[in-house]
Amino acid sequence: MSPAIGATLNRVDGRYKVRGESRYSAEVPVPNLAHAVVVNAKVASGRITSIDTSEAERATGVLAVLTHRNLGRVANVPRLLPSLAGLAAPGQTFFPMQDETVHYGGQPVAIVVADTIERADHAGTLIRFEYETTPATTLLDQARDRAYVPERIFGGLLPGQGSRGDVAKALAEAEVCVDATYRFAPNHHNPIEMSASTAIWDDVDRLTIYDSTQGPNAVQLTVAELLGLPPISIRVVSHAVGGSFGSKAMVWHHPTLAALAARHVGRPVRLVLTREQMFTSCGHREEQEQRITVGARADGRITALRHHKISLTSPFDDWAEPSLQSAAVAYLNPNYEGVYHLVRGNTITPTFMRAPGEATGMFALECAMDELAERVGIDPLELRMRNYSDTDPESGKPWSSSGLRECLQRAAELFGWHDRDPRPGSRREGQWLIGTGLASALYPVTQPVNPQRAKARIYNDGTAVVEAGVSEFGTGVFTAMTQVAADALGLPVERVRFVGGSSNLPNITAAVGSAGTSAVGSAVHVTACELRDQLIRRAVGDDHSPLHGADPARVEVRDGKMVLADHPDVGETYSDLLHRTMTPDVEVLGTWNPPPQDAGYGIHTFGAQMAEVAVDAELGVVRVRRMVGVFAPGRVLNRKLAHSQLMGGMLWGLGQALMEATRMDPRLGRWANASLADYLVPVNADAPDVVVDTVEMRDDVVNPIGIKGVGEIGVVGAAAAIANAVHHATGRRCYELPITLEKLL
Amino acid sequence: MRPISYSRVSDVGTAIGTVAADPHSAFLAGGTNQVDLLRIYVEQPRRLVDINDLPLKQVEELPGGGLRLGGLARMSDVAEHPTVRRRYPMVTESLLLGASPQLRHMASVAGNLMQRVRCTYFRDTEAPCNKRAPGTGCSAMEGVNRGHAVLGTSECCIATHPSDLGVALMALDAVVQTEGPAGQRSIPIDDFYLLPGRTPEREHPLTHGELVTGIDLPPLPVAARSRYIKIRDRESYEFALVAVAVAMSVAGGRIAEIRLALGGVATKPWRARAAERELDGAPATPESFTRAAEAEMAGATPHGMNAFKIELGKRTIVRALTEMAEREGSA
């Protein structure tokens, strides 16, 4: 019986948000607060030869001007490791303002601290820098000849290449071959809330940082290592975060810079990145190109897949988003080769961005699949069915659960796929060419590597508080955790409160890679179950309890009352038990130990995307009319939240397909459209009719609550479905994202 | 933001006097563009004179059938004004297709005409830009210039004028009313916007302290049959790649009257006079429309990423004329 899980519960923080009462990291009231503004390098490569801070120092309200000369050295820059690992997780292994070298445009070169943010910002413009510049690489095309194959990518988590079978031979023997190269513009996250840190030193070894982050513990550990302090010296609090999409998944420089600035001026310091700085301070989805070669038999069955990616990374780190992961296992194919090629450029280290890797890798695969379907003359849906694999093609192990076929079938029903005339350009309504397209969606399920913890306490009035150090960055995790805890404890959700958002709470890994809810959810579930069981054990062991002597396994809890499963009239409430035994509360610290990643199953999330577009035949304007997404994310904790997450992901995919592109000016080494007026994301008027549905596949392998996550899978395949629909409408294949109208003129 | 002094005035004379007396001062109306530019140090006045209390918000009938839009009338109020809607639908459409509802509630129509270009290099104080820092060069010429102009450009500047309203006003031959230290003037809209030439920093003929007090729409029956179409990368809240303002009447299958202006493609709101010459008296047919579009874009100069605007411009002109002709035919 799961009365709360799966329900459409409104967000527990909803009313605070709509009333403007949620406290974001730049809004926490702090007495005697000073404001720091970061000044960024305007060149992409070179050396600072002189800095004149005198005018800035004299400006009204200025408390300090910090540069590499007086900031002080950081103790140790931790190694690059995705924050999912639960350890320190710097966004890059470079820390700025340690010497005079400039590695990328937008690199922090000074900090001004003043009594108001406007005065700090103005004083920043008064600092005079002189640079000796060196040639910069900011575009892939400038340095393809310097590409290399890294040993490992993605913070060391994944190998730089992989293969199985004999791909060259299989391709040579293939009856049909699709060979296509796809280009992707760089993308930026653009959450509504810019990253912000408020740093307060209560003593030389006692620091509190209010930070907008996906992982308070990751910030604590990273800043501790950078400052050379033990973790016990640092508390990181994150009450509310206004979106992230990966920009706050790793720990970038601003919390540490705020702490250093606060220590320097002896006052609490707030540092808020500007919108423009969000384009150079917390990573991005890198510029990249992917070449896919699919070999198949005449009946469409895939015999080989070669998938190469080349992308730009920083001077410091071998970062590539893992674009080859899901494409390698999406379909049955015995011969495979995947290789990452990297080019070092003058950029910050790229980072996670929503559906990291799969947003681009599955775009390439699913567009190539569409081309293959056309080539062999079978329906794109049938092609996917024909190539379905009921085991992980890489390991040969069974899927813990799949659902791909069910999702494709359900999407086809909801969309009306089966009436489709496959001929491109076959449907016209006035000036509009109408087309439809589909794509499969896959996203890997990554298990946290370290134990996940939570704490649960029940009071003698029968209310419970459950705590874990996860932050709420818009996903609704606090709401979902309230539901998980309520069900495990057998309490109505109104009597349970979930508290998160602080590194002082039991340790939870950063909520990244769609693993946030499963990590904290499993910990909460395990902990709340343990608390429930402890109370049941007390009851059955208590002479005065109606449950005395009962088998604990045959006691269950309904609405706060422990009862015999067979005789629900026999029992007592938690509250009765605790009052009678004069106990104020009972508390449990619980731990969920995640299974190893390779536990005898292939673990992936699956889904299907369909889109209908209208393309203006003369003007090239593309409008998405309808989208249908059906996903198998395991168990759905909260239907409403899951729907919002998946729909948001699909619209994210729409943006990726049609609008999102950061443009580099290689002469200046800077982004040329670092603002929300120039970097386009979809607005409400662009949003089509979106239908979201889920196919619930039971999964007992992945974690105790059977969930795979909904944060990323909604994005995957959406752009490919749109691009395939554009082809169906116009007969044109677009090999470059975004598909702006000039590509269709 | 640099230190700035601010005052609020309630009569036109004081407003003009205060600004005229200080060369480092500027009027502040809706502020939707100006405050943005202050924050990024592109505009650096030391004094702002807030004119929002001036009695310039009315939309009034003029003797002879025209309409005067007060300089401080908000975009949203003008767009929704019943007379504007009825007599000048292209004005309403151009306003409603611009910005967002929030911005339209704040922004004045005079401010809309005075808004600065969206060129990324104009807004980046570290980049060479002849408009912001005369003589430093034009970064857009060889840069990220997908949104830039193909008409009215010079070797000094290719920034597109961003106003939608200005395009409709150009088609209508509106007249800008000003008042300054030297008295009142009426400036035809075509003269109000200057081509960049060798002085891209000069965008209009106003003297320091001269205030746009109103915009006169002339009596123009054909304007009741007009429209504004805007092609852009997203459905709302985005500047035009190409926009067309058109007013047309057809008699006996021939074009009796035509007014055509373009946005998104030129350094000023662009009256398509070459196209108008082709169309005047011509049969209202696709051939005439294509010929007119070709004639207008013949003088266009591409600069790399924006080359597509020439073809897109032609097709959008043809689209606008075709739809007007169909409407005329069915009327």
C-alpha cells in the first residue's frame, strides 16, 4: 500500500515560492554585509603585465581590490571528479587569481569588495589591466589537427574509447551504410537564478556559505580543500535554488572567492554572478562534432556502429560530455567503436548540462536511424522495434527493466503515428509543410558510489521530521521526499516534514545525473523504514502494548497506527506508545549502500519522443506543433512533479533543436551573445501542445524504491524527433544544431 | 553602475532646461533600454532627468484626420488604442510584436524610436565599435553578424535598427514633434533617422536637450488596410530578422496605392522606395511582387553570416504583398 508515492501532491514549497518567501542564496539577510564583484579577463590567452588598482581603491565605498597579487594562494585544488562521487568536486582543476596567466576569456582576474554592489561593479571598471596576449584557440575548426584521444574523460569516470567486435569488417560488409556528421553549437544552462554565494566567517576556522548549488556537501568539501581547512570548519546552506540544469552541479570558483574576500575585509561578503558572467563561470556544453557510421542489413538490422566525437576542452582537463554512452547500447549491434577526440582550447572546462552527453549523442544516433529507415524503406518506428535489444549489447546482461518498446508503442498511439505517409513533403497546409518525426530516448542510470544517509525523528505527537543534505533546485525533491518518508512511516504527508539544504545534515551526494531523487529517496526510505521497524519492535516488546508479543513482520502502520496486518483493529498509534513510555522522540540515522554499478544488469532509462512540425515553405520558419513523450522512469513518486520535469525536458530539447547557440568571436576570444536577449531559449509562445505519459516498469534492481529519475530523459531524443520531423516536412536533413531558418531557405 | 544624479520634473520647459544645461545629462522615460545600457557602461550620463510626469501621454485627434501619439504614451496603451487599431493596424501590430507585455507597459513610444542598436560589439565596451567609440573600427563587419543589416550600411557600421514601431511609422510618413532649447520642430520620420555613413555615432538630428514630445500619424485612408509581419527566431520577445510594414489598395486588379517599409535588415527603419516604384500601378500579381522585392534588395550588401537576409527579405516582401492582395481581393 503506497498512498503517498505516486500521488499528485502539490509542492510543499509552492506557496513560499509564489509568495516570494523562498530565501535564495543572494537573499539571506546578513548584517554588515559587503558585496563582491568579479572582474573578468577580456582576453582569451596571455599574461597580465600590469594592473593599476589605484583609482578603483579610491572609489567611494570600496573596501578592497583583490588580484593575484594579494588574494593569497589556495591550499590545494582537488582533482576533477563529478560531484556524484560525493567527494570534492571542482568544476575545473584550475583556480584563478593565483598568477598572472590568462587561460580563457572571462577568467576572474580581480575582485572588488564594496559597501554596495553598484559601487563594487563601478570600481571594477576603474581597474586598468595591461596584457601581453598570445594566440588563442576558441573554435574547434582552429585546431582539429591538434586533436588527441584522451585516456579518460568526464572527470576520469569513463574511458576515452571503447569497442566490441570488428567494426571495420562489419561496415565493409554492410548492405546499407549511413555515414553522417553532426555539429553542435555550444550551449549554456541559463537558470533563472544566477549563481550566488554569501560567505560569513564567525571565527578564523568557522565559515558559513549560503550557496546556490546542487550539492551542499560537495561545496563544503571542495571549499575546505581549497582553503586548507577541515570540513568541520565549513557549513554550506542552500535553502532554495532557482534552477541549475548542471551549472551548479560542480563547484566553481565563486564560493571560495567569496570566502577569501570575506576573510580579507573582515565582513560577510555576498558574491552574485551577473548574467553575462554565467556564460564564463560555470561551464557549458562544449562545441562538438560527431560522426556516426551505421552499417545495416537490407532489412534494417544494424550490424555495426562507429561513433566518433571531437570537442573542445580546456587547457586543464580532459572533459567531454559522455555522448557515446547510450548510443552504444540503444540497439542490438555486435560491432561497435566509440572514440572521443579532444582539442585543447582557451575555454573554461566544459561541464554537465541537462542530459549531459545523451542530448547530443542520441541526437546523432536517432537522426542517423531516421536516415537508415528512409534508406531501407521501412517505418522509423518499425526500425527501432526491429533493432530492439533485450540485453545490454555491451555487457550482454539483461536490462534491470527496459520499456523502450512499450514507450514507442504508447507514443505511437497517443500521437497517431500509424497514419503517417512516409514520403517527405507529402503534407501541406497553405504555406506550411507538415512533418512528423520520432526518436528513442535513453539515459544511463548511474549509481552513487558512496553511502547515502538520512535522519528520521518521530515525536510523541506522531509527527515526523526527516532530514538529508540535499538541496532543492526546482525538481521538487523536498516534496517527493515527504511522500517517500510518509509511506515508509505509515503517516499522512501532512504529519511529515522533510528538511534539506545544508551540509550539516546527513550526507547525500550532489543531485546530478538524474540520480538525485533515487539517492536521497533510497536513503530516506531506508531510514524511515528503520525508524518504523524500531517503533514496531518497541511495541511488540512492551507488556502494555496491545501488540505485545506479536511478530514484528506481521505489524503494519496505517495512518500512524501500528496494527496487526490480519486484525487491523488490534494496535496502537506511535503517539500512544511514546506517551505511555514517556519518550519525547525516537531518532534514527539510516544509510543506503548503493549497489555496485555492475550488478549483473544493464541499467538504463528508456523513452520515446514524437514531434510534429510545420515549416514555412518559403521562409524556413519552423514551428513545433505537437510533442508526445512517453518514458519508463521506473516508479513515479509524484505524477505532477514528474510530468513537469519531463515536459520541461522536452521543451529543453525544442530549444536545443531550434534556438540555443552560444556564438564565439574568435578574434576577441569571447562569447558574442552572453545575454538572455541574444542567447535564445523558447518562450511560452513557442511551446506546442505537449503530451507526457509514463510506462511504469517495475524495477527491483536499481534501488529500494524502484526509481530511475526523470530529470534528463525528457530531453533525450526531443531534438532528434524535431529534426526528423523537419526532414519529413521538407525533405532536408539538418546536420547542425540549432536548426535556424536560414538552413531551410 | 557609475554614480549618477537623478531628478524628476513635471513640465516640459524645466525638463529641457535641465538637460540642456548639463552636457552629461539625459532624459529618462520608460528606461527599458537606457537603464540596461547604463548598467553595462555603454551610456554614461552623470545626470538623469526623469520625464515620466510630463503631460505627454495622450493619443489625440489632429485637425484634418491625423493622430498625435504623445511621446510618453506607453507602447501598450498606443497598441490597444481603438483609433490606432482601426485606422493604423500596422502600428498596433508592430507594437504588439515587439518586446514583451512587461516591457510594453513601461516603454514610451518616443523611447522606442530612440532605442539603441542590439549589436553585440556596441554593447561590449571592450570591443572596437565606431558607433560607441568613433574611429575604433567596426567589429561586426567580420564578426558575429547574423542579425546585422544588409541595407543602408557603410564601411563604418552595419548595426540594424531594432525598432518595429519605427518601420510602421516609416511606411506611414509619420512626423516626429520635438521641443528643445531652440524651440519646436517637426521632423519627417525619414529625416529623423540618419544613415550611419562615416558618423554612425549620430543616429538622429536632435540637439542636446531636444525632447521628442509627440509622433504625428498623417491622415491616410490606405493605412486602414495595412499590416506588419515579423520573421524571427522565436515566436515572441525577439527582434526581427526581417519585418515588413505594408499598406496597399488595389483597384481593377492594379495596385492603386502602396506603402512599404522594412525592418530587421537595415541600419534605419527602411522605406522600400524602389519596391514601391515597381508596384505603383502594377498588376497585383506574384510577378509584380517578386520584381519589387528584387528591386528593393538589389542594393543589399551581405556580410558573412547575414547573407541569408537578402533572400529572406525578398521572400518576406512577396509574402506580405501576396497576403495583402488576397485580403484586398476578398474584401
